[in-house]
Amino acid sequence: MMSRYLYLITLFFLSLSMIAQDEENEKDLEKQIQNPVASLISLPFQNNMDFGVGLDDRTRNTLNIQPVWPFSLNENLLMVMH
């Protein structure tokens, strides 16, 4: 059941990442990327590796997934979930 949800979420994000090849759409996308409150969904990953952790000087690997999901509440109001 969990793998089914993971599959659907992955498919959803992959379908959102497809960009049209039209130049007008590319210019519009460039403007939206530079706008911090644009209605674009992003899913950035940050990987941190720490050395010398604990008494045994082990390594620690931390993967942070930081999704940004904007919701349009009405024409003038946009809520951005982090």
C-alpha cells in the first residue's frame, strides 16, 4: 500500500517537471523560477555528511528533503507550504 502511494507521488512530481519546448513557455518559466512566490512546486534535496561523530569517529549521512508546495487560495492570495 505504501509503495503504491510512493509510486503515485513520484509519478505526480515527474509529470510536473516536464517542460514544453516552446520558447514562450521557457521565458515564462525563467521568470517564475526567479520569483520566490511563483506557483511552482519544487522538491530540493540536501545531503550532509558528517565525519568523526560519536566515540568511535563514525560518519553520519543526513538527507533533507525540503518540498515547496504553493496553494492558490484565491486570485490575490497564495499560500506556500514548506
